[in-house]
Amino acid sequence: MRAFGQPTSPGARGAALGLVVLAAGVVATYALPGRLFAIGQVVAWLVAAAGLTILVGQSGQLSLGQAGFMATGAYAAALTQNALYAAGFTVSPPSGASGRFGASAAPTAAPWTLPVALLAGAAVAAAVGALLGLAAVRMRGAYLAGATLAFGLIVTPVTAVVDGLGGEQGLRVHVPRAPDPLGTAVGEGRVRVWVALVAAALVLAVLVAAVRGRWGRTLRAARDDEAAAALVGIPVARVRLAAFVVSAATAGLGGGLYVYLTGTVLPGYFGLTTSLFLLVAVVIGGAGRLVGVIGGTLFVVAVPIVTTEVMAAVNASPALQARLAGNAPLALLGLCLVLVTLARPGGRLAWLRRQVGVRRGARVGSPGVHGPGRDGTGGKPPTRHVPE
Amino acid sequence: MTRFLFLTIDGLAMGAVYATFALSLVLIWRAARIVNFAQAAISVAAVDVAWVVGSRVGGWWLGLLLAPLVGALLGVLMQRFTMRRLGPERHLDAIIVAIGVAMVVQAGLGMVFGLQYRPLPAPVSQTVLTVGGVPTLSPYKLVVLGAAALLGVGLALLFSRTALGLRLRASALAPEVARLLGVEVDRMTTLAWGLAAGVGAFAALLVLPTGPGLHPTAMDGVFITAFTAAVLGGLDSPVGAVVGGFAVGLVLNYVTGYTDEPNLAPIALLGLLLAVLLVRPNGVFAGPTIRRA
Amino acid sequence: MRAPIRAAALVAATALVAACSPTNQPSPEPYVPPRGVAETEIRLGTHQPLTGPASSYSRVALAMKAYFDHVNAHGGVHGRQIVLLIKDDGYNPATTQTVVRELVEQDEVFAIVGGLGTPTHSAVLDYLKEEQVPDLFVASGAGSWNQPARYPGTFGFQTDYTTEGKIVGHYLAEESAGETVCAFHQDDDFGREFVAGVEAGLGTPVALRQSYITSNTNVAPQVQAMQSAGCTVVVLATLPSFTAQVLRTADQLSFRPQFIASTAGSDYATVGAILGVDKALLEGLISTGYLPIATHPDDPWIALFQRILDEYGDGGEVDNNVVVGMSIAYLTVQVLQRAGREITVDGLITAIEEGEFRGPGLVPFAFSPTSHAGYSGGRMSKVTNGEQNYFGPAYVTDAGSAPVTEYTEPAAVPPPDGIPTP
């Protein structure tokens, strides 16, 4: 039994969160079998949003172009996957196609090509993040936002201008199909979501451990007062760059996961709308909060689905339906955003956490027992530490 | 040479629109440290409402009077009902709320007016006048330039010469001190939002007759380009917004015109932005940076 | 309980015998309706841009549903009511992924019909193939829907951009010798495929190519370049809003070449509505088409569509979107009829590949076991005195190297109640 007052190690907390997410996700794939793709999308976006919440909340850098890094990783992963496939690293396909569709069953990529492609995606995104970051670390607040916005906007133009990226119709990607015992028992769609869940669990575990440890303290110190941090010997520019690269890497991984889930890559997946939705997920969950961003991502994926279904249930005449019902989900989503953000200071989940934190503090005793490190990550509304 | 002159003149005319819209973004930034993501939607809504009247009586010229008024009203409403509840420090939340407002407004416009493009005719001819063999500007683009210039001068005078302008600036830069001196800071902030939204609507009315027409998403492209221009020039600097707007208009035209590959234009803009911000992280016309705790 | 056991044994024995018997004596298997097919209904799904940047196409869905409602009121097809589930994807391929999966996995549709948009539908081609869902009559002119080996269940509907471009190029080669032909196109696959077709039909590259992207509506640089180059004919691969932009800008620069527009951007009603008071700029515009022109209320097909729209639609006027939507629905009913009461996925595909479906189209479909392309050609049209009319013969060709040939069969007349006769 742990000694009274000793905090759990960052690594343990990270592992715990990762396991919880993995378990909850697996359960969800059985509880909501009709929503497998939506779950997968939540997971892929969660990976990207997790890095973004670190960047925005812990490091104080506002990025409006996270989808641009998702695209970078996605295309790198897609090209790697296709290159490996073309080089012959294939296995025979699992059974399943029949009738007219059976005639087109071709060999599938070897399973090990998937992690290679995903890692390539994350690595290339990290490299591009480093390049952009070298410029970005000198920028603050809305200027950084503008630069990252401009970066996110070049995704579609680049795919149009550079040969081999497939333009607006994108590329078909030869992702591996689940090998037979697993695939037939569990279902191809479910296997893909599970792979994404494992990746997300790992990313969350690592990020939680890092944020609750020394790296997190360094980030927050550089965020809160650059001059003081520099005096203490923290290389502020390098710290900011590291956060930028980490965020880009997670985005690249998220993009690669999305490619795996869909078997395709298109520039339209990674537009300004995606960047903004990721930011919404971050803020709704409380910027900097890794537990919160899970809820935030669920929110941005679920609300459009729910509002559409609510409107579909409302039976209106065709004329009315076309104009009203077509636009209503968008209006409802916007209304949700406004109300949720206005209603709770600091974001919905940060408020909940403060409630839990207050109770826990009251139970265990005086705050001094826990030490400065633990308290630095809890309690205070994150929006006080606002990027300039 | 003809081509260069044409691209330059045409680029400056578009630049005037970007400059005006960028000004509206700078106005809100100076007042509230927020980039108003709902500016595009509100501008279109204001022009839509003004045109409901203007298409029946008064035409575009009446719209020139009505649209900024409606825009100002919408800006004030937005500030009163949403932004004011957030308080001065919740900048991220303000961005999210603005995005939400933009969605609601665009969806509402779609419901009320439909999703087809509706023409918005210009008040004077749009035939390009040729001077010495060089195509220059149409009478309408001259009106655009003139109106934008008048607006710029008017705003400059307002801020530098009038008591109201002084109060607005004080509320933006040093709200606590201004309050101590008896300035109603809250009211000034609301006024700033109204003014900015009115300027945005003004810019929309200028540019929409040159495009396919009225549509809920019609100002999205201008917003993004104007935001880039404002960042380029320095979000704290109205002069920067204007220079940035013209610069962006020129860059877009030169890249599109000389490379025959319009997809390079957004890439060129990114390059320009990065190049400028590398050297001047707060934009070209950066003033001294004031850091807030 | 011996009777059930005996019955079961009998069934088992029969099954055993059936399994072992030589295949030249096929034993009739009981018909198992596939997903989406029930006793009294058949469920179809579609993804459409009801909101977002392509929302001007939003009436296609409405028109499809109205036509199916009309057919349902007359008893449906083979005694089944056609249920059409329409989902909005906002012209965003990520949303298309979500809604198409909902249609297949939750709403359990039998087939996807008339999926609209090139980037949006490209996103779900592989998914629909993996799930073995028939993917019928994609509402886009890209050539990607015609890949029978790779996507056996996907079928096109529109005349694809390359085919259409070849017809335009052929027309130019015959009628406009000595002209300087230039092209102004959207900077994506639509534009490039169309211009490639034009150059193939013309036999030579165009003198100058200029392009645009949808995020920038100022096309003055491109138009001025064409003016300086002395273009006398400009081929347009543009969306309706950009057709309007280029016509206006050219007029403002006093540049008056002969414009020839792809059918995607030349619908008289749509572009005319955008132009407003400048509608006269459409005068003389040449284009192509393969369906009846929406502004001809006396055309028997348009009259039929208007009646159906009045009764089951939004009571508005028939425009190009309505014509496309109802034509897709008409063809869908035809293939469902031919596939029979005991419809299966494979059976449906075979039925479509038999081809020979006559309807509102001016040219035949190219459906065959080796081609899943839709309409195979078109006719030239021109705007004269404010009216858009076809002229000359219809032409057919393909996206490959087939020559452009005339098609002289007269157009089909709609059946009296508007429901195809099987």
C-alpha cells in the first residue's frame, strides 16, 4: 500500500489513462456496432487533438493548422504504405469477397507494413513541424494563429500541384486487411478501430507521463513567464519548438490512422473545418487537459451526428425539409458550441474536474502535503494561462 | 508591361477590399484581443438584410448606408449576448464562441434566403476603362477604391482627432486606467465591436458585386485572406492592415497572373507570411509589445 | 416429437442430394433477399451536398425522392415501395465517409444511388466495394466510376468530362478552322479531364490554358491573359458560379470570344439566375448536353418532371438539377424492374450490364460487361435570343480512342404515367 500523501508516478497515471481509453473503446465497439467508423474517427482525431491540447494549453501556442500536419502525416503514411505494397511486401488476402466482387480480391499488404507506415507518417509530420516550428517559436498569439492557419490552407493546393498525390480525388491506399483468424472473428472494421485505440492509448500514456513530469513543468514555466524561465536556465525557444514538434507528430499519427480507417487519403479530409473542430475539442475539454480532450473530441464528432438525427426525426414537407432540415444541424451545432462554452467557465470538463479536485483535497488534508509539482497541474482554470 | 500594369491595378483594387476587411479585424483585435471568426458571416448577413430593402428601393447606394448600420447592430448584439459574458481573459473560448456564432448565422441565412447564388448588381458600370491601350479599372472599382479610402480617412480621423476615438483607444489599451478616469469601458468595447462589424459589412458590400453574388459562404475567402493581411501588417496597426491588404491583393494577382497556376497563390501567401513573421514576429508595423499577465 | 425430426431429416436429405447432384440440374434455392430488400420495400441511400459550398446542387436529392414517391404511388417496383434515404455530406469527403457508412451499416440500404460529387464519392468507392454494396449512377462526370475490374459494383451516369470534351473538340475541328482555341478550366480533375478530351477531339493542344481555384473569385488576370493572347474561342470547364464570373469579367474587359462551356457549368437557368441583370451575356454561349433542357416546358419529359415536382416536390420550377435527379431515379426504376422480383446484388449488376435502357437521355448508356460508363455522348446547344436549344446531331464516343460518331436514333418519349415499362 502506498505511503500516505505520496503522489502516483506520472508514468503510472499515463498507463492508467491509456488502459482506460483502450478498454472503453473496445467495449464501445461492441456496444455500438453501427457506429464503428464514428468511434474510429473519434480515436484518430483524439490522437491529433491530444497533441494540440498540449501545444495550446501547456505550451501556450495557438495553432489553427493542426489538420495540415494531419495531412502531412496522412500522405506520408499513404505513400509509404503504397510503396511497400508495390515493392511486394504482401500476403494472400483473407477470405470474404464473393460473387461479382470476388473476382477483384487481390493480395493485401503484410501486417507489419502498417506500423512502419504510421511511424513514417508521424516522423515526416514531425520534420515538417520542426521546419515550421523554427519560424513559429518566435511568434505569439494571433500571429502564430495566422501563420498556422496559412499553413493549413495549403493542403489542397499542394495536392493539386505536386504530382503523385492524386489531387482532389486523392489516393487509394493498400492498407493491410486483418489476418484471417482475427478478421473473421472480430470483423475488419472493428480490428481497425482497435489498432487505432492501441495507438491512441500509447500516445495518451506517453503524453500524460510527460506532462505530469519534468517536461510538463518546463513547458508551463516557459508559457507563464518567459523571462523568469530563461533566468532559471530553461531554453525557452527550444522548449516551445519541442512542443510544436510533438503536436505535429501526434497530428501526423492521427492522420495516418485516419488513412488506415478509410483506406483512402484525400485533401478534403484535412481542411480548415477539421483544424477548427480539433481546436473546439481542445477548448471544450479545457486546454491542456488530456482527460478533457477525450470528452471534447467525443463532443465534436457526436454532436453533428446527433443533430442530424434529431432533424431527420422531425417530419417536414419536402420543400421545408430541403431548406430547414438541411441547414438545421449546422445551426444546432453552432448553438451547442456557443452555449457550452458560455455556460461553464474554463470549459465543461475543467469545471467538473474542479469539483472532483475540491472534494479530494478536502478529504486528504492540507494542500502542502502534495507538494508543488502535483498542484501545478490541477485546479486552476486553464484559460488564465492564455497565449498572447 | 501592359500585363504588369493591369495586374498591379487590378490587384490594388482587390487589395482595397482586403484592406477594409482587415481593418475591421484589427478594430476588434485592438478592442478585445480577439480575432472575430464570425466576421464573414455577419458581413454577409448585414448585406443580405440591407439588400432586401435596397433591391426594392434605393439600390446599392442605400445599401451602402444600411449595410454598415445592420452590421453594426449585429456586432453589438453578438458582443452583448456572447462575448461580454466571457470576460477579458478567455481568448480561446471567444474564438470557439465566434465559430459557433458563424455557424448559426450561416445556417440561418441558408434557411431564410436559400443556398443558390443571388446576384448583387453594381451601381455603376463594371466595364474596364482602357487608358492608352492599358486596361485599368472599371468605374465601379473606382467607386470601391474611393469608398475604401474615405472610410480609412474617416476612421483615422475618428481615432486620432475625436474625444470618442480617444476613449475607444484608452479602453482598448489601458482599461483599468480608463475606468479610473471615468471612461465607460464596457460601452466603448461594445461600440468597438459595432464599429468593426459595420466596417466589415461595408467591405462586403463593396466586394460582393464583383463576385458571383450573395451566398451564406460568400465572404469566407475574403475573411481568410484579410486575416492573413492583418497578421502580415501587424494586428495592432491599422496602417499595417491597409498595407497588408494591398500587399496581399498584389501577391495573389502576380502569382496567378505570372505562373498560370492559381494553386500556387495560397502557397505563396504562406511563404510571404512566414518570411515576414520570421523577421518581424508581430507583423511589419509592429509597435512595442505589451505583455499581459 | 417425431414429425419435426422426420421433416428435418427430409430437408437434410434433400439438401444433401441437392449438394451432390451434378450442376446441370440446378435445384431452385429459396430466394434470400439481400440487405435492404424486404417483402414490401427496398431501401436506397444517397449522399448529397445539402449544405456547404456545393449546396446549389441540393435539389437533385429532392427530385430523386419526388420521382420515387410518384412510382410508389403507382405500386412501386415488383410490389416494393422504394425508400430513399438522403444524407447531407456538406461536400466534405470526411462527412461522406460517415454518412455512407451509416447508410450501409445502420440504415442497411440495398444500394447507393446518385452519390454526388467527385472528391466526396471518391472517398467511399473502396468502402462500397468492400461491403459489396451496389454503387449506382454516381452524379459526377469523372472517369473514375468506370472501372469494372476494380469496382465491379460502381456505375457512372453522366457523360464523363473526357468524352464530352472530345465532342467539343470534334465540333471545333469541323467548324472552327483557323480560330485560336484556348481553355479556361477549374484547376482539378474536372478541368483537366475536360480539356484533355477537347485536345483529343481537336487533334492539337489548345493555344493557351488558364485555370482558377474556387477560393478566389477574381478571374481578371486569367481573362486578360487570354485577351492578350488573342483567343477567339474559349472552352470553359467551370462551375456555374465561375461561368458567370468569366462571362462578366470578359465583358468588363470588352473581350468577346466564342465561349463553349461544359455541361457542368452551362445550365441556362442556373447561370442565368446568378447573372441576374447580366443574363444577356449568355447570348451565343455554346455548350453540350445529353438530357432535355430544363427551360423547355413543352418537352414531354420536362412536362412530366414538372407534374411530378408539383405533386411530390417543392412546387418550384424544373431546373437542371431536377432533370438530373429525376433521370437518375428513372434509370434506377428501370434497372430494378429488369433485375426482377428476386433481386440480388450480382443479378442487379448483370441486369445493368445488359444495357439498352431508353429514357430521357439523347444518347445511349455505355453499360456493358466491360464498361460501367453512363451516358456516352451528347449534343451541341446554343443560346439564341435568350433560349438555349440543341442543334445538329447527337454524337457518341468514349473516354478512350474511339472516334466521335453521329447517333441518329430519335429521342424516346416518356410513358404516359411516367413510369418505365419493363
